[in-house]
Amino acid sequence: MAGAKLQQAKKALQFCVENLNADDRFEIVRFSTEAESLFGKLSEADSEHRKQASNFIADLKPIGGTAIADALQTAFKARTEKSERPFVIIFLTDGLPTVGTRNPDEIVADVKKAGDARIFSVGIGSDVNTQLLDQIAEGTRAFSQYVLENEDLEVKVSNFYTRIKEPVLTNVRLEFGGGVRTSKLYPAQLPDLFKGDQLVLTGRYTVVAGVGDPGHGSEVEAKLTGMANGREQTFTYKVKFDDSSNDYVPRLWATRRVGFLLDEIRIHGETSELRDEATDL
């Protein structure tokens, strides 16, 4: 990364540092042919550490090589002790892995061993392995963002950071009471929820014979569970599965299903089964 994009990246990183919450801890890892961390561990977001971070960012220079695996491993090591708060990594890169571990499958496998870390991938420009970045994010219950050559990196990363800076519910799961069996739910893996987010879940269901009567007007209990401030929280709702007043739901589900199939093709490769189902829908 060099020139205008590097300057935009510096401004975006400065924005992230300046907008840390008072009780946050943070670390910065720069990488080229090797990875180098600022503090060596997560550090308090006080004025002194922010000043050091600002100087570190200002000193960033374009150097050859892209040690993606080394950078991620260095970031994992920053968490020296277990915390009840989410461990979030914003991973910015504009290149392909060229130093150290280069095999995407090996990189993804190592990432999945990182426990409950969330890695939000930000790919810059056209010379990135989108498949790798998507798999890194998907494997850690996060998501990817891409910045094209003609887009303002500072604006996109700043907006991206603002969205994810305040998680309100993590490790989200949804369970339904007896009477129905659900399938093909999308998103397939429920994401963490951040302040201002909404969760729209679509899927298909079948009635379980002899268990309640959800197909004819009765309500089914739905439980949404997740972690908030280190404690498990559960929200219970009553829902009617046979409510047909929202006739757009089947189309919404079909759209989500096609999106899922296209993601599978993009990340894991095309098969005739995936292609045919996406075409039929």
C-alpha cells in the first residue's frame, strides 16, 4: 500500500484510535515481510497509549511483502489473558499472502483455532484474495468489507468501525419450542449484534406430527440467547408460523437462499448442484 491509499489508511486508523471507548483495550500490528506489534499486548485506551499509537501510525511506510499468517498470529498473542469482553480484530490488507504461510487453507485452519476471536476483514484494491478474506471472517462469525480503487478508504473504514465498535449481544443462538422443525435458516450462522443492528432470520419449517399445532394458529416459543457484558441473556418471544399476512417472506427467503448458494460457489467452488439450485430459484 502506498501513495494516497496509504494516507487514507493512516487517517482511518487514527479515527479508530480516537474513537475507542474509554474501557477498551487495543493493539496495532503492522506487517510486510514480518509482523511488528506496537505494545506487545492489549493496552488501555488512555491518552498516553493513544499518543503512542498515533505516532506509530504516522510512521507507517510502504514495504514489500505480505505476511498475513504472521500478522494474524501476532494479533492473537496480544490477548495475554481471558476476558469476558469480545476480542475483535480489524484486519486491513491490500495484498496476497507472499511471506510465511501462503496456503489459504492452512491460514484459515489456524484462524479457526483462535477460539472466540472475531476477525473483520477489510480488503483494499483488486490485488486481494477475496475468498481467503471471506473465509477468515466467516470462520470467526465476522464479515468482510472491500474498498475499491476509486473509493475513499478513510470513509469506508471509519463507517465500518463505527458499526462494530459497540457489540451488544455475542454468540447468538435461536431455539424454537416443540411443534416445528426448522431448516435452511439464513443467515446460517447468527452474527454478533452491534448497537443499531437488526436481525432478520428467514427459513423453512415443517410441523412435527403430534406435537402441538403450530400449523393452525397456535403460538410457538422462540428463545434468542447470547452473551452481554459477560453474562448470558435470553429473550423469549411467541411467534405464529402459519401467519401468511406477510406474503413477501417466501421471496425474501429465496433471495437469501440464492445469496447463500452464490457465497458457497465463490468461497468453495462451483458444483452443478449449487449452480442448478441457484438457477431454479
